Amino acid sequence: MKSEFELFAAAGVPHPCCVPSKFRLEKLTASRSASAARIRVSSGSTDNMVKLDGGSFLMGTDTKEGFQRDGEGPVREVALDPFYIDAYPVTNSQFVEFVKATGYQTESERLGWSFVFQGHIPPERYDELVEATVPGANWWCKVGNADWSRPEGPDSNIESRTSHPVVHVSWNDALEYCRWAGKRLPTEAEWEYAARGGLEQKLYPWGDELTPDGRHLCNIWQGEFPVLDLAEDGYSAPAPVDAFPPNGYGLYTITGNAWEWCQDWFHPTYHVSATRTNPVGPLDGSAKVMKGGSYLCHKSYCNRYRVAARTSNTPDSATTNISFRCVRDV
Ligand SMILES: [Cu+2]
């Protein structure tokens, strides 16, 4: 019998090293009906949001750092209406408020497991906690009862992590949070425009140099993945959402730290001929766009902490390095 992980590969779901997939067909069907067209939402509070003017910007990259197979190119001019975006990713304490108000159970809770990074599991508890690993990416462990409030499984908690991005949230979970907050997920174009912070065609939200004057400006992996994390940036797991200086638009930890869900379905080439005014991505797909990279990204295999980088995951997937932030219309 095929393992569930082998089934993802058989279904042709993108499966990059740093974000494993859960992939349940019935969840995919439900997500498809929820996400086909442009939505406009403007009821939520604008506290801790930044209003961006929109207008035209150059999206994507044609540089050698870009992954052409991901569809990072070609560079194209995209026009956006003004919108508000959260200055920070949604934190654990904000997610607590949402769950208290609604009683919402995340997909990881209902499913009874999630993906935990091997380096966060105490070696002496590995055999007890790890039910399976992902073939070809065995640093991803299936851990029972791991979820947003117990990120490393039973006995773990978020008490000292109230200002960290909420993790183990699927795209479907993120959508429920947005609905409650009177907001929505950013489109990929909105996310990238915001992440660029007003700079044109730079690799990172602050410029082209990863560590200007030796300073770390985002939380990614230093050392040898996946065995040695030197944590030279100060963190070997998600950092508080305000751990690094903001970009030119006042947005914090927009790259590195945790991947951020976008509204759009992922396709490697759809955008080449699609509309360039308020684009929302393909009408259908099997995986949702994620942007920004995470604390597990390293240039030796995945320098997707660049603003033009993109990856994807099925809308029911969740890991210790996926989070989101919200936008709302003006
Ligand atoms: Cu990565």
C-alpha cells in the first residue's frame, strides 16, 4: 500500500524540500469552491495595518538567483488598487482571541497530527513522538497532536511564544481567521508589492545584500541544513514577529521566519499571459501560493527568502513554518 506521503507525489503536488504536503482530496474540493474569484473585504479593524497606495510595480525576477521552474519570471508590470496589510503576521495571541471567540478547530487538530521539523524534537523523545517521516525530506516528521497551540506535539505549548507567528495553520484555517477578522488573504501580487517596500527589483525587502555590514535582517538557516543550525541571526525556530527592522512600508518579518499563505492558486506559468491589473491567479488548482520563505531556508538548496520567490502547498497542509498575514480593501 502506498503511504499517504507517496500519494502526494503521485498527485503531482509541488513538493519542495521545505514545505511538505498533507493533501486530502475532499479538502481540496472544499477549498476550490471557496477561492475562485477576486473578493473585496473592508469591514475589519485597521489597527496595526499599513495602508499602501497601490499603483504599478515590477513583479517577479529574471535574475540568476530566481527559480525559473517556480515561475518567478518574467518580470512584468502589475497594477494594484490601494489596500491595507497587516504590519505583522498573525500572532499566537491573536489566534487565541479568534479561537476563544469562535471555538474554531484547526485542520491539524481535527486531523490529529501535523508536520514538525526534526530539529525541534528532543532526540530522546524521537521514537515516541515521530509516527513517520517524509521520503526525501526526512527532517519532516508526522507528529500526533501537534497543532498551533502545541507546536512540537503533546507537552509543548506557546506560553513563551505569544508574539510569534501562529504556525500549523492551513490555508483553510487562515481563511476562517480572515473571515472572522473582516479581512482576507493577500493576492500574490499584493504580497510581493508589499514585501518590496517601495524598492524596485531588489532581491530582499531591504536591498540586494543579504547581510549588509554583517547584520542579519531576517530569520533563515545558517550552517548546514538540516543537521547544523548556527542560528547566527539569533533564531533556530520562529522568531517574534517584530524581531527585525521593518521594510520601507513598515512591514515586519515579511521574508524568512515563516512562509505566508496567499489567496491565489499556484501555477508556474499562468501569470505570463494573465491580466496584470489586480491579478488573482488561476481559477483552479491543487495548491496555494506561499511567499517569503522561512527559518528553514538556506541558499544551498532553497533561497526562497527573496521577495520574488514563490512556492505552494495544498490548502489543507500545515507545518511549523507556515503562517499568514491579512489584508483588507480600502
Ligand atoms: Cu525554503
